[in-house]
Amino acid sequence: MNNNAAIRELLDKYFEGDTSLEEENSLREFFSGDIADPALKPYKALFSFFQNEQRLQPSERLEEQFFEQLFQEDASEPKQREALLRPLRPWLMRAAMVAFLLSGCWWIYTRYQPPAPTETAAIDWSKYEPETPEEAFRITREALGKASRHLNEGTSKAIEEMALLGEMGKVLH
Amino acid sequence: MSPESFKHQIMPLKDRMYRLALRITGNPAEAEDALQEVWIKLWKQGDHLLQIQNLEAWCVRVTKNHCIDKVRNKKPEVREWTEAVETVSWDQNPERKAEQQDTLRLIRDAIGRLPEKLQLVMHLRDIEGLTYQEIEEALEMPMSQVKVNLFRARQQVRAQLLNTGLQ
């Protein structure tokens, strides 16, 4: 009877959330035996439920299956990568060859490029400027004469071609 | 992390992780699937796992988060514990056995009706026997909240027990 009173007190403490783990274990132990007190019987069901739940376990094969899966994944990973790369291999080889040729060309281009032209000295035009009006007149006259000769050549050629066209027209009529 | 150290450090916690997964999913097959997925998650953490101070609390936390996500991503449906969950009765008399299994189911349902936080706190304390500090770490919940939730959970279950008039 005394024991039951102590258990009821402990139960109240338990439902208030004030029990320690040791006290909760002693409640579990008490309720694992036969209970005569009808007021305590509903709590036996509760503590039996806890005990029942503590026994639940995953299936034995679960851990084994996990490690099997893990090793299979590890083993198949390089094979999967290889299978993915296989169709790309010819293209990768071609790309590598093109890259090699381009880099070779670039190397040759940069190695054998002619030296950059050095800066040309500025022309001193003042040396060529006419010093007297007579000299300026002479230079201008020579330049105009040269231009006139070229113009005359063009005119005579045009007259010749017009004459040729006229003859061709006569033949056609 | 080598498979050997994974086996030695994580696998001793498998029953605890499974029961938590079962509490959240309510279905043994789903709980096992979730557990496999959690192990893969943990395995992928590699050597970081060895730097974790309280590995047990960490595993419980990862399991809880994974299972909650899994349940929330599922189509809404009435969650019922499947009959595949083994029930052990405390009486060998066949007539009483069925009755006691019904009682266990009633209690499971009573706990199952509690809000998620209350259920988890009660599970970790009353079934797994964790200390308040371990529950605090596993559920990322302040200790005061752990105590309040445990108090509420036990009170609600007690009320339901007395209402059903269990003998």
C-alpha cells in the first residue's frame, strides 16, 4: 500500500514533467510487473506501450543493403564516367589537335614576326620650299606643263577611239 | 570517413533513428526508406561527421528533419500507423492479448494526435530516454521549451487515457 502511494506520488511528478531519468526508470520497472490497484492500471498500458516501442527495430537486412549499395555506387562511378566520355572521345581528340596546331602557329607567329618598323624621321619640308618668286614660278610652270602633256595624251586617245567608233557605226549601217 | 568507422559510429544509433523515423512517418516501410536516405546523407558528410561533438544528437536531428520533409512533401492523407508495427502485449492469455493490443493502439493514436513538437519531445524522453540537454540539441529547441512541451504532452496523454477508461 505504501509502495502504491509512493508510485502515485511519483506518477504525479512524472505528469508534471518533474521526474529524473532514474525516477522514470523506476516507474517503468514498477509497471512491468502485475498491478493490483485499479487506479494504477491505465498507467500500466502507457508504460507497456513505451517498452513495446523501445523494442522496435529496422529489418536486419537494412544495414547490409545500405553497405552493399554504397560499395556498388563507389565501384560503378568510374565506369559511369567512362561510359559518358566514350562518345565524346573522337571530338575531344580533334579539339585537342586543333588546339595544338593553333598554339604552334601562334608560337611561330610570335617568334618569327619581322621587327616592328622603327619610327621614321620627320621630313624637313622647309628645305624644299622655293626661296625666290622666280624659282616658285619655274616649279609651277614645270608642274602645269607635265599635267598638260598628260591631258593632251588623253584627248588624242579619245579622238582616236571616237573615230574608230564612227567607222564601226558605218560598217553596221 | 571509412565504411568501418561509419559502421562503428553511426550504426549503433540505427534503432533509435529508425524509431524516430517510424514515429514521424507512421509506416515501417517508409521509415526504413527514410533511414537509408539519412545514412546516405550522413555518409556524404564524410570527415565533417567526425568533427561533430555530439554525434548522437546530430543523427537524431538529421533524421527528424529528413522525415519531417519527407512527410510534408507527400500528398496530404490521413496518417495511420500500419498494422505492420509489431505490438507486444503483456499478457499471455489469448483473450486478453487482443484487448491489450487494442489498448496499445489507443495509446499510439493518443500520442499520434499530439502536435508534432509534443510528440517528438515525448518520444525522445519516454521511449529513447534522452536527457533534457540531449533533446534540446536534437530538436534545436530551448530547454525551457522542451520541459513545457513534455509537460503538455504528458498531460494530454493522461487526459486521453483516463477518458478512454482503460483498465
